Amino acid sequence: MHRLPAGAALLIIDLQKAIDHPSWGRRNNPEGERNIARLLAHWRASGMPLYHIRHDSTEPDSTYRPGQPGHDFKDEARPLPGETIIAKKTPNAFIGTGLEEKLRAAGHLAVVIAGVITNNSVEATARMAGNLGFATYVVADATFTFGKKDWDGTQRTAEEVHAMSLANLHGEYCTVVTTADVLGEGRV
């Protein structure tokens, strides 16, 4: 088990219906939503701080654009009344949102990050959290991504993209953990 610092806040990034649109392609980690739901239930039952991060895309063709069904939160991560929702327009949940100020004002110096897309909003937010001095944890099996071509045009699988993104983060910007680690069912 990995002991999280007291008062660690859970950030659930962009778990909206948009992510199910077929245009994204094949994803990894089909258990991602289930693990996010387990984390969310634990945070709620423990009364620990949590923040729902919602992407409000300004791109006309984005599946995340407000006013369309994809903008809604997925059922597994639907906020309850009174839970904090942070709206963002960039991949980084700290840019233009007041998230840093909210976390610091509440005394939350550690964040646990789950959600999507591993190599986009999750990675951008984790890097910033680490750079800002927050003790940062990314939950590997409560995040997921999609296949993507690399810079020279070679198609990479969702598993490869996910693994490389986590490798980029671990040890420098955050500690990568699993749902079982966070819930005390495993060890790091």
C-alpha cells in the first residue's frame, strides 16, 4: 500500500461522454471507469476532497464542446450536488481555472489524478501539479488513452502511448500508483 499524504484531493479529469465517440479509436484499459468509480466511492465515503474537472472545448468539431451530449459527465463520475466542478478550456486543469488557488486555500497539498486522456490532459495536469510543488499521484489503471501516430508516422497502440506517458511522468512529476495501491489493497 502507498500511503497518501493526509488531505490528498482526488482530481477526476475529463471523464465525459465525449470520450466514447468512435472517432477516438481503440483505447486501452477497459476497466478505467470502474476503477475511477471505486476511487470516487472511497473519496466520498471518507469525506476526502474531490474535484471534477470538465473540459469545455471551444473547437467547433470537438466531442467535448458544451451543448452536445458528449459534454456531459459519464455516469461513473457524475458529480453529486455540492461537489466541486472545475471547467477548463485547455488540456491543463490549472490554466485559467483557479484550481491551484482552490487547492492551496483548502490546504490540499497532494493530488491524486484519474481520468483521461493519459498523454493529454492527465499528463499536462500532472506535470503542472508536480511543477507547482504538489505531491502528485497518477493512478495508472484509472486513466486511459487511445492509439496515436508518433512523430515519424509509426502507429503506436493505446497501451504503448499510455505506458510512455506514465514513464514520462513517474519519478519526476509524480508517483504512478494503481487503484489497489490507493485503496490499500496492494503495495507500491
